[in-house]
Amino acid sequence: MKVRSIRGFHDILPEDIKRWHFIEEKARTVFELYGYSEIRIPVMEFTEVFARSIGATTDIVEKEMYTFTDRDGSSLTLRPEGTAGVVRAYIENSMYAKSPVTKLYYGGMMFRHERPQKGRYRGFYQIGAELFGPEDPSSDAELITMLWQFFEDTSLSKHLKLELSSLGDEKCRPRYKEELVDFFTPYRDDLCDDCRRRLNTNPLRILDCKEKGCREIAQNAPVMIENLCFECCEHFEDVKERLDSVGVSFVVNPRIVRGLDYYTRTVFEVTTEELGAQNAVAAGGRYDGLVEELGGPATPAVGFAIGMERLILLQRQAVPEGFGKEVQVFIAHLGDEACKKAFEIAFELRSRGITTEIDYGSRSLKSQLKRADKSGAVYTFILGEDELDRGIIKLRNMAESTEEEISIQDALSLTIDK
């Protein structure tokens, strides 16, 4: 039997890993510029962490989590998202007692049992950030600004759109839920089985249903943004004003519904029109009640997550060829003695921090130059028996297709830009 990967899980191959490294490094640089520190959380938590935070009636908890019983009878779950685990760590390690403001970012693999599609896997990667402490709208705006700066620095912002809305809070949301019940009740028989049940348990979840019939009905449903209380409305206006003040463009989309129950007030998505149906590459919002829900002190919080696979797909389209090739020198050689000398030269160059590739074996010069070109090398050193006798190498500039002879000593001290 030929071995294969599990459906919905995927390999990240060498031709793509440079793109991943580039995005991860940009995220690290931008987030730390804003004062965020990295946290690494376990890939698995007690199931209760996700059931209490995400919401027992969400699709994620009801249908998509990888949950199993441990040997001691405990129910464990592979994390379907990162926020709940970060909140658990924030509480368990009493981080709230160390500072009134805590800024954390993370990255890693998440797991959801859903239908695999382009850019959507069962084992997928996210980069996220969470800000604990302040409830002022400036913290929402700062977090969104940081996210947008990350997209600017990866040269992807021109392919993206920031959509913004508000889901209200515990004051105004109950009234909105009543409006939803009144709206959907006449359509009860046309809703899917899940949504008929949600009508009595959590009508907000109907707005997030993937079934075509439910989506069509929900298009005419009342929107939360028109039912905000004064405080939530004022908060939302302040967030928009601050984003305007620093030139972060956005559109208000009143139909944003996050698939997690913990969101309050500000919610946002970053979308693209270049990936088909899977158009969201990042999303987040405020979740002021989650820390308290999981047993910690009442702590306002706001955060986001970036879907790495979709971002890589977009980055691959934006920069399709040659990305991340960082070979600076390729050494081609002819003859046994030249091969030995090439090995020594490669060692010296690498000791100086110059990325160097060397051909193995005794292939023809034509084959070696073809490999050098494919590697993206800036220069190719050509060394044969004649060059070795004269103490020189042939230096070929791969971009300009020019060639000159220089001494081996000069070659070893050459300054090479990537």
C-alpha cells in the first residue's frame, strides 16, 4: 500500500517554505514593534476550554472539533483556534497580575474536521495576536492598524479589503436576538435542522449557517449594527474615526457574523477577491467576556487570527516566480582536484555567512550551470584544472550574463548582496 497523508492535511514543501518564513518574520517584526511578545501554547486542551469559549452551539464545537477520551477519562481536543488557549494560559499563569496590559502573539497548527477546499484544510496554520486589559476603542483601532501594517509590509494590502462591523454587547444583543427570532420564525420550516434548533438556543448562529437556503433567508434578516445601544454605537464610531485618522481604509459590512460566540462589539475581516469562495484571510474582534467566562477576572480583550494557507495562496499569485531564492554563490567545478578545492571554497564562503551551493559528483559544466541558474544564484564560480593551476576562478554574474577572471583569494573576500 502506497503511504499518503490524511485527507485535509498537507505538506509544506521546500519551494513554498521561503514564503512561509517571509510572512512569519514580517509578522514577528511588526507585532514586536507594537510591543507584543510571543507565546507558545499546547496543541491540545481540555475540551471544556473550547466548549465554554467558542460556544456549545457553534458549528466548530458541534461538528468540527477533533475530540477524544484520554486514558484517565478526560475529554481532550486538538485546538480548533488559538484564542481560547491563549486566554487559558493568561488566566492560569496569572498574567493579569503582572501588568494591566498584556500583548501576546502566537502561531501554529489548528484542527477542524470540515470539508477540505482550496486554502481550507483540516490541519491548518494561523498567526494570531491578543491584547488583554484596555477596553478603550483605541486598542481596537491599534490592533487593526497593526494587522494592516503587516499586510502593507508583505506587499499584499493592495489585494485586500478591510471590513468592519459591531456585534454589540450584553446590553443590546438580547433585544437583537428577539428580533432575529421574530424574523426567522415564519421561515422555520424552510430552515435546516440545525437552524431550527438554533432558533430556540442561539439565533445568531443562523446568520453563520453554510446551507444555501438558510443563507438566502438570512440575507434579509435584521442587522446588529442597526440595533446597537448608545455605548456600543459610540465605541464603533470611535474605532472608525481612529482608523480614518491614520489612513487605514475600511468598509462597513453590517453582515459580518463571526463563527465564535465570544465576540462583542468590534468585529472585522480582511478579505480578497482573488481566492474565490474562500475570501477571508484574517478576522477578529473584541471579546470582553471571555476571560471571566473561563474563570479569570473580568478583563477586556481584542484579537485576530490570520489564515496562513490563504495568505500563501495570495502571496504566490502576487509574487509568482523566484520568491525567496537566496543562493548567493554556486560553485561549478571540473576535475577531481578542482572538486576538492571547490569544497574548501564553499566552506570559507559559508563561514562568512554567504549562502553557497556546490555541485556534487562530476557532471558536465553545462549541467552544473543549468542547476546554478535554477538555484537563483547571484554569482557562479567556475573552477577547472586550468583555473586551479593559475590560482583564479571564473566569476559569472548570472543576472547580467557577464564573466571575468579573479583570483581565488579575491573570490573568497567578495562582497555579495542577496
